[in-house]
Amino acid sequence: MNPAILEGAALVFSVKTLLIMCGGVFLGVTFGAIPGLTSSIGIAIMLPITFYLEPIPALSLLCAVYVGGAYGGSIA
């Protein structure tokens, strides 16, 4: 297998990144469940926080907020 793929998987599935993703999903569901807030607004709110993170955890956080917001928007 290509060593670059293994290195990328190790970066994405590190403990720090997985914890950031879990927090992002929780925040995304919270943003999506509140009327008037969407996943786009959640990403806009979380964007300044990503300036202090490394690239992989930052993009993982934004993706997790988006997915959590899409799920949270389905909560009536």
C-alpha cells in the first residue's frame, strides 16, 4: 500500500483529530437544532477558531460542524 495513504490515515485518525471531530459534530447538531441557525452559520462561527489549529484538525472541525448541522437541521 502507498505510504502516503497510511500517513494521511494516521493524521486523520489521531486521538486529537477524533476528539475535535466529536466536538464539532456536537456543536453542529446544536447549531442546526436551534431555529434560525444553520450549518453555514456554524462554520462561520467556528472559522476563527481554526486559525489556531493545524490544517488537518481545522478542516476536520469544519467538516464535522457542517455534517452535524445538517443532521441538527432535521430535528423538529
